[in-house]
Amino acid sequence: MRKLTDFRTPFLAIELDTFYKNLERMQAIKPGLMLRPHVKAFKSTSIASILEQAGYSKFCCATIREIEGMITAGFGDDLLLANESLDVSGLSSVVEQGADLTVAVDSIETIDAACEAGIRRVLIDVNVGLPRCGCDITEVEHLCSHAKRKGLDIRGVMGYEGHLMFTKDRSQREKGVRKAMHVLGTAHSITGGDIISAGGTGTFDLNELATEIQAGSFLFMDSRYGTLDLPFEESLSIVSTIISKDLNKGRAVCDAGVKSFSMDYGKPSFKGGVVEFCSDEHATIRPVEPESELELKVGDLIKLRVPHVDPTIAKHPKLLGVKDGYVLEEWKVDLRDW
Amino acid sequence: MRKLTDFRTPFLAIELDTFYKNLERMQAIKPGLMLRPHVKAFKSTSIASILEQAGYSKFCCATIREIEGMITAGFGDDLLLANESLDVSGLSSVVEQGADLTVAVDSIETIDAACEAGIRRVLIDVNVGLPRCGCDITEVEHLCSHAKRKGLDIRGVMGYEGHLMFTKDRSQREKGVRKAMHVLGTAHSITGGDIISAGGTGTFDLNELATEIQAGSFLFMDSRYGTLDLPFEESLSIVSTIISKDLNKGRAVCDAGVKSFSMDYGKPSFKGGVVEFCSDEHATIRPVEPESELELKVGDLIKLRVPHVDPTIAKHPKLLGVKDGYVLEEWKVDLRDW
């Protein structure tokens, strides 16, 4: 059996026991159609297969590339592009071939683009507080009428309360979700339809309105989520080699840098030291206690925690599934890029 | 001829006129063997070919993957792995097949790894002030002796003054480079050899000691470099589509997010607005003047400036070369990953 040392660093490793425990915990609270796993988190049809075996058959995606790849891999049964796109024309052929595709729309332009691509099913994406996509609540009726005139099937609404994912206090988070979902509920009373699609890992068990939760990173857990009271644990880490160490043992350098992890939620962390400085191919590590010495040796493998899972996975070609130090799985990140 | 609108966003575009002007300006100051272009910046053998045609035949790389890819593409004549690696054993076969490879070493361990891989040529990497790799000046003699005992050919020294790349004042930068190169010169007096490899885009014309400058991003220019008095201009941008806009025209959202640009030097910038908030697949744009309205429409293509080129290119599968709005080149980023 292969060990971590058989692979060229840096790479991403998933502790399989933790990964499957996270999946079980999600199944216990949001089984089957209550969760629409978000492919954007892992961009891997291998992981989509595992989720399917666990009873999750309806996925959502953030990019056309993810949609195409999921359909090619046989996951074309009720697939949601949970994002606006003007470039859905490339999806015409998969729709013609029978893929059951729904897209999020929040403007006349995105409705028209869906229509021209032959896509028949939409969700009206409503802004519920995150300063990003989603129409204003006052626009829902107008967009609804336009979509109906175009002959589209409005399956319901979508509204992502992303501004609340990291609200630390659970009751504050819950209060925020209620407020956001009040907006989405109002929108739904206008659109009708079976679907109210919302939520994420941070609010998955607090969102009582959503008929389906869009979550994906619960399988891996951003280290930033660690400050929250969620029932999931970190399964993902960046495995890196110590390639240099200074004379006084006050500095060690590993071969993972900003090309192998995302810095938008801050630097990765590490038990045996402090990540002080990150460059393209390196992270410089200092002792936790200044003036003390690092225990690390040149050649050591270390595991860095991942502040932000989704854009970190998107930087890698594969995910290695590990149990008891052995690599049991090699999952391709086959839905990268655009 | 293809236009920008023929490609799915987000993607990276290079203004070819600016790109070639940057190359010419480098040729005027550091022609031929005075520059060892750094492949880490662009990870593309297509761009290596352009540099070769411009008279640059000796390259350096940061990863084993880059080295392998460059050798496979025929650039195996005096190639430098300008980084420490314990994992060079994978390079044994290319060395046996005649690739002329030199590696940077800064420890007994990296010397031994090179030796075991059959690599015969090394540079002693010396720390000249950046808190990263490179041995202490007091270790040079010991490492030199060890490398010689192992039968390695010590071609000289390497020392990257990366801590000075963004020092704004030119005379301060120059002073810093002199100080750093004093250390490297001392190291070179111990090692001997023909090569003193140092520098980068920010110090390329200030480093008078180096026999060769390691630079790559001068072709594209980080927007962060824009604050410096360098003779290069920004040629790279992220092309993205506006996919959503709010009712009051105070917010627009484009389809490029942290999966398509690196945030370690900050958010990308944009002439027609302020990038306020970046998420995985989106950037939210506000008007430059608060309370004013954005000129952007849903469907518009915009170009975002790139704060940090190298890790941004590493996120993309291709680079599109553009002239007068037409896409004339499609260069594969074929040396990504590890």
C-alpha cells in the first residue's frame, strides 16, 4: 500500500475516517433530497459518486464546466447551476440530449440567455443579504412574468445567506437566517414552485425554510469554520515537505505556498509552528514561542490546515484519501477550470 | 479571427504589444545569458519558446514538474532548479538521458538528495535577507566541502533578494541590493564557479553582482509592481463577465473570484469601479464614488488588473494573446501543478 511519502509534495490529503464521519453526520440531519451537495467545493465526480451512494442524487454547481463534467459523468438528473451565467449557450447540446438542468436567474438577461440555450427550468435567485448576486425582492414579480412569457418553468427560488456563514454565535446566526429567509419566503409566495434552495455548511441545520440546503465543504471543513459549533471536523490538509531550515532552528521552510493554498481566509496553520510568511512555492515557519527552536527537520512531511477549502482544492489536480497513514484513494479533481 | 467574446469567462488575456515591448526592454538591458528567465512566472513552454527566440536559452524553474516539462519540450540545456528539493530522485532518468541540470542546495540533505539522483551540478543557495531558503553565510564552506566530497560540480552561488522586490524608493532598493549582494559575493569567494544567480523583476537592473538575473513576471507585471519605477507595463488581465447588477446600479458582480486570481497581494483592481468583495466565483464591484451609479451592464466583459501574476497564472489552463481585440494566441499553461 502506498504511503504519503510515495507522492510528490505538495498535495492535498483527506483523512477518510473524518470525511465519512462528516458525511454520516450530514445524512443524519439532512438526508436525501434535503441536501443538494455543492460540487463547487470539491470539483470531483469521484466525490459526487460517493455522495450519490450516500443518497444524494441532486447536485448543484457554480460553473458551466462543472455542469458539463457532471452530466458527462452521468449526474444529469436534476442538476442546478446555482449561479448566474450569460454563457449557458454551450449547454444547449446537453439539454437536447436530455439532461435535466435548472439554472438560477436574477435578471432579464440571464432569463433570456437560459431561454436561448433551450433550458426550460429556472429558479429565481433572490438577494437575501449577501452583497452579490440575486435580484431585489421588488423585482421578483417582474422577472417571474418575463420568465413565464418566455415559457420557462419556474421551479421556485434560491437565496444564499452567505453573509451569515461565519457568524460565530449560533443564536445570532439563527436570527440572521430567519431574517434572510423571510425575504426568500416572500419571494417564494410570488414565484410558487417546489423548490426553496438556500443555505450552506454554516447554516445547514438552522435554515428551516429551505427545502434543500446547498452545502459542500462540510465534507472537508475550512479551518475558519472551526470557530463555529458545527458537527463536522477538518478532514483536509495540505501535505508539504520541509525543504530548508536555518542554522539557529528558528526558521523552517516547506514547499507549499500560495500556488497550493488560498490565502483569502488567511494563512494556513500548523500545529508545530507558526506560518509566518507565504510566497509562491514556500511557507516560512517560526516556532510558536519566539526564541525557541523548531522541532522540524529537513525532509519532514508536515500537514497544514486549510483556511478555505473550495479555492484550495481548485488549485490541485487530485485529492488523496488517507487512512492510518496509507493512501487508499486518489480522486481526480476533474472539474477544475472553466 | 476570434474575439474575446468567443471564449468562456473568466480567462487570462495578454496584450501582445505590451508583452513584446516588455520583452524588448529586458533584452535591451539584460540580453542573452545575463537573464535566466524564471519559468515559475508563466509555467508555459510556449512562452519559453518565445523567450528562446529572443535569445534566452538558459531557464530556471521552481518545481520538479516545471523541470520535467521543460526538458520534455527540449529546454534541457543548462536548466536550473532554483529551489531546494528532497524529491529530485524523479529527475534521475532525465539526467541519465543527458539533460544538463543544476539544482540549488542549502543543506547536507539537499546535497545528498541531488547526489543520489545522479545530478552532478549544484549552486549553493545562500540566504541574503529574505526569511526563506538559503544557508547562512557561515555554512557555505562546510556545504561546499560536503558537495565536493560527494563529487559534485559547484557552479557558484544563488541568493534571492526577494525582500527588496517592492521597496518603492529606487535608491533604497539599490542600497538593499548592494548589502544583500555583499553577502552573496562573500559566499562566492568561498565557492568559486562561474555563476552568481540572483535578482528578480524588481531588482533586475540594480543587481550588479549577479552574472544572471532570475526574472519572469516582467513579461506581465504584477499590478503591485506598478508602484515601482520599472520599464515594464502590465500586459496581463483577468477577463470576466458582469453576470448580475443590483436594482440601484450600486453593485455589479462579475464571474471571476478567488478561484481565478490570487489574493495574497490584495484584491484585483478595475478602472470602472472598486472591487469590494471577492468570493470563490465572484467579485462584487461598487462605484468609485459612493452613491453614484455603475456604468456596467449585465453581459459586459471587463478586465481586472492582476496584483500577483505568478499564482494567478498557475490557476489557469491557458493564456490568450490579444491584439486589437482579437485573440491571436492561445498558450497552454502546461507546467501547472506538481
